[in-house]
Amino acid sequence: MPEIILYQFEECPWCEKVRQKLKELKLSYKKVNMIRDRENPDRKELYKKSGVLTVPVINIDGKFIGDSSKIIEFLDKKFS
């Protein structure tokens, strides 16, 4: 089973779509709630790794993917 970390905002509708896809695929994951401030060092680091300024971002075994539609497409291809 891969190690999955979801960087998110709890009340984000796009993050919810990714959480639902992970649930549908029965994949366990860790949630990391991000601070909304894009100047926050953690957000800047996530941007360096993912190339996107927004959440959700998912880390699957060290591979960072941003944008909910890209994450869901990746999950469908890899785990469906």
C-alpha cells in the first residue's frame, strides 16, 4: 500500500472530491491541513514540490500532484 499524504483545507470542495475518491478506492491516507497564507513557509515548500499554489496536493510515495482533477485522474489510473 502506498504512503499517501493529502495537503488540504478541511472546507475546500476540491479537497472533498479528492477525499471522496480516496474513500471510494479504499486508500488510507494522512491529512495535513494547510494555512491559507501563501507566504507561509510550508505553503512555499509545497509549491516547490508540486508546482501549484493551491490545494489539494497529494504526495504518493514522494510524487507530488496538485489540482483535484489531475489527482483524481492519477488515482483512477493507478488504483482502479
